[in-house]
Amino acid sequence: MYLELKNEYIPGTILKRSDMGGVTGMEFLKKIFFITDGIMLAQIREISAVDGSTLQNWVKRGWVVNPVNKQYNIDCVARILIINMLRDTMQLGKISFLLRFINGDPACRDDDIIPESQLYDYICTVADIISGETSANEVDLRNAILAVTEDFEERAPGDRRRLCAALEIILTSYYASIVKKKADDLLVRLESSGPSAIGYPDERRKIDTEKGR
């Protein structure tokens, strides 16, 4: 089943892509960090709607590193956005495992195979490719991941395979979150206005119309 992997919002944020000049991924991050090396908690909240207590809990649990001078750098923000885009459909502990599978200890850069900002860029780029398809399946997703990660430079043998496996899970979960949001929106419309609000006309009216032909 394909229900269009399209989202008007930049992944992990509450910002419409159209309001940001159509950018996403690394372009979006660079736009935020154009004149600064770090942003404050209040700015992250404006971007992602992640409240302060939630983010502090992520830091406390070791899912996000402590800010330096109360500022979060580009890779830390990318990590926050990735967690935020997955948490509707994946348990936080499993998200943490997935990110550790890619980059190990969040507080240590030495065991990373990829900067989180580049990981976020790969996610957004693959999502764009899939959203441009009239239909998509597991093979299409894997082909898109392989194409996007073609320029990835391994630090150790097997790094790209690890990255691609994680990306497939991340993109599948992201796809699920978009489908879930679509279902939630349809339910709200059904509760407020009934079947006609989601495109199903009243059957009696339909019969009367047919009789009047």
C-alpha cells in the first residue's frame, strides 16, 4: 500500500518547507547555523516544539549530549530532530539503540561513523526521492538509500552496511509516522463532520441524485 510519503514539514520540525525557501536536510541546518555555532533551547523549541523538560530528560538519559554554554551545535540539533521525527512511531529506547548502532556513545565523537548532520541530510534526501515516486516499495527505498550513500566514506569495513540498515529502519518509521498522522487527521474530520468530511457522500442523497437523472 502506498499513501504518498509526502510531508509539507521539514522532518523533525514544525516548520513548513515552503516557509523556509523549500530547503531541507543540510541546507536547512546550515540556514539555522549561518551566523552562529550554537543555538539555545528556546530556538530548538521554536523549530521542533520539543519542550525544555523533554529535552532535559533526553540529556539526562544520555540520548542527547549536554549543551556547551547552554548552546547546542549543528550535530546535536540534527540528533534532536531525528529523535523527534521518530518518537511518534518508535519507543525512545529503541531510537537510542538505533543511533548508538550508528554512532556509539553520543558523548564520544571517536566512535562515530558519520556526523549526525550528515545522517539527517541523508534521511531528508532519501525521503525526497521516495516522495517523488508515484509508487514505492521496499526495493525502491533500498535503491534510494544506496544511491544517496554512494559518496559515504567508511572509516572501517562494514560502516556503510550499518548505515544503510539503520537508514532503512529510520525511513520506514518516518513513513509510518506520516501515515499515522494522515489517519489521525481523517479521524478528527470523521468525529467532527462524519463520513462526508473525508469524501464519502450520504448514500440516500446519492440514490436521490441517481433517480433524478
